Amino acid sequence: MAFVLEILLYLASGAFYWWWTQNLTFFGLAPNFIFAAALSAAILAGPVKAVAWGFFLGLYADMLGVGMFGGYALTYSLMAYAVYVVKRHFDMDSFFSQLVAALSLSCFCMLFYQGLSLVFSRINPTGLKIFLTEPFLNALVVPVVFQVFYWLKRRTGIL
């Protein structure tokens, strides 16, 4: 039953991200709910499940985009592994650590994806406006998504 609920949570995360970007963008900017879901799952889940969540959420982001296919899957998988390594030394459940993690990992993920894109397809997918604002939008969204995921984990046992 938990597996079915996790699939439903995955689909709901992707659908909510798609709906938000279609209806509630402000000057073409929107928080990356897929990144927030991947980071929240990486904080709450074990290492294998966290990397799997990062991979499949990254695949969903790759399917929504027109850029290099597989880049987000690799980026979010590596992010989930990095969070697993770091959360053994830091308390990732606190609000402040989630803000810092969201800001820093959002910048690192965008730079990593930018590097992959420049190496493999020689295009520049990220504009300066997105690079300067998205980490702050993600930092505002990650604690909210984490609380929803944490509530679902306590209530249903998923993640």
C-alpha cells in the first residue's frame, strides 16, 4: 500500500509543479517544486529511496523540458546522495538548515546542469534572471514541501 501511495505522491508532485508553472508564474518565475520534492524526499527517506526519488523526479523534469534529456535525473540523483552524506552530520529537519540547503543546493544543481548542458549540447539553458531568483524561491518553498512530506510520512508511513 505504501508503494502505491508513493507513486501517487510522485504524480501529485509533478502535477502540482506543472499546474503552478502554467497558472501562477510571476514575470516568468516560479519556484521549482520538483527540486523541493526531491530535496524533501532526500531529507526524509533512506539512501536508496532518496536517490530513486531524485532520479524519477529528475526524469519528470527532463520530460517537461526541451533541453538535454537525463541531465536533471543525474543532477537530482547526485543531490539526493549528497544530502544523504550531509544529513549524517547536520540536522536537516530544522527550518534554518533547510533554507541553507535549498539555497546552496539550488545554486549547485543549476551550475551542474549548466555545465552538463554546455559540455554535451553546447547550449545555455539558464538565464541570469532564473539563476538569480530561483534559489530564493526554492528556499521559500522547500520548508513547506518538507512539512507536507513529513506529515504524510507520519500519517501513512511513506518515504
